[in-house]
Amino acid sequence: MKRFLPLLFLVGLGAALAQGTEGLWAKTCAVCHGEKAQGVRPYPGLQGVGPFFATPEGRRYLVLVVLYGKKGEAGLMPGFAQLKDEELAALLNHLKALLQAKGDPFTPEEIRKGRGLNLTPDGVKRPGKP
Ligand code: HEC
């Protein structure tokens, strides 16, 4: 039994972290985009962003959207720059899992590189279809 304790601990930690991200998604993003990113009227679903996880300009766009928000035809999304790099990376990775999108997981470092640009939601532009 003793040898399994570290393993149990890791499994528990993994579950707690996953639950933490799910909880964060629920209170930060799901209000508008839904538990499964399907969208909550009048807010849009996020199915269309799947391909962005796999291209450099797409990934940059995703980082800018979560940091600075986005304004467009579907309405206004506020930015979440007040969250930590780790939290924003975890939220984008949660979205990636929901969409079963291809591409590397986001790291906190990748989020950090998008900071300090002083953008407003209407300054964040969606790249063309990858
Ligand atoms: C207050 C509602 C609201 C919340 C909360 C919100 N969003 Fe949004 N989000 C929007 C709206 C509205 C748009 C579309 C803006 C537009 O018309 O371009 C959008 C757009 C996006 C897009 C770009 C979609 C595309 O097709 O280009 C992504 C990615 C996104 N949101 C992710 C998130 C994530 C991740 C969170 C949680 C950190 C979040 N959103 C929280 C309202 C919200």
C-alpha cells in the first residue's frame, strides 16, 4: 500500500487541478460561451476557433482575446488580464480539449508575451481562416 501512496497523491492532485480549471472555466467563460463552448444566447459558440490552436497567428489571436477581450458583430467580450498567466493558459487548454483541437498546449510564457500591449477589445482582430 505504501508504494501506492505517492501515485494516489498524484492522481488526486491531477483531479484537483482539472477540477480547478473546470471551475475557473465555469465562472469565467461558461457564463457566455457555455460549459462545452457551445455558446449561450446571445453569445457565440467557439467551435470556429479550433484551427487557431495550430497556427502561430491563430495562437497569438487566442492569447490577445483572453487578455484584452474582443468586440465585434457578436457583441463585447471583456479582457481577463487580471487573471494569472497560468490561469489563462489553463483556460485556453481547457477550450482546446473541449474542441478537440490540434496544436501544442499553451504555456504561461506564451500568455506573458501578449501582455503590455494596451489593446482595447476593438483592437483585437481575428486572423483570416487558417
Ligand atoms: C460577457 C460575455 C463573455 C465572456 C465572459 C467571455 N466571452 Fe469570449 N466572446 C464573447 C463575445 C461577445 C465574443 C465575440 C465578439 C465578436 O463579435 O467578435 C467572444 C469571442 C471569443 C473568442 C473568439 C471567437 C472567434 O470566433 O474568433 C474566444 C476565443 C473567446 N471569446 C474565448 C473566451 C474565453 C476563453 C473566455 C473566458 C476567459 C471568454 N471568452 C469569456 C463574450 C464573452
